[in-house]
Amino acid sequence: MSLELRVMELETRLAFQDDTIQALNDELVAQQRNIERLQLQIAALAKRQEDMQSGFGMSEEEAPPPHY
């Protein structure tokens, strides 16, 4: 195989690898955004639950009623 063909093959492989790396990076960025959005939702739900519990006058130390 000539040197020119080998260089062309390497350049072609490099181009495909660059495309693959960019696609993986894009997916990673999208996943990180989803994780951040889900963390915000979890924090909001935790706050909402805490507000509801304090609104009902329940504390974490209170035992549940006997019928539970």
C-alpha cells in the first residue's frame, strides 16, 4: 500500500472519529441538562413535601397512628 493511500485512509478514519466524538459529546451535554432538570424537580418536590408536612403539623419525630 502506498504512503498516499495510507495517509488518505488515516484521514478518513480521523474524520469518522471526529464525527463520533462530536455526537457523543452532544449526547453527553443533553444528558447533563436532563440530570440538572431532574435535580431541580426533585428539590422542588422535596420542598413541597416538607411544606405539606409542616402544614399538617406533623414532625419527623412523631410516630404514625396505631392503625398504620
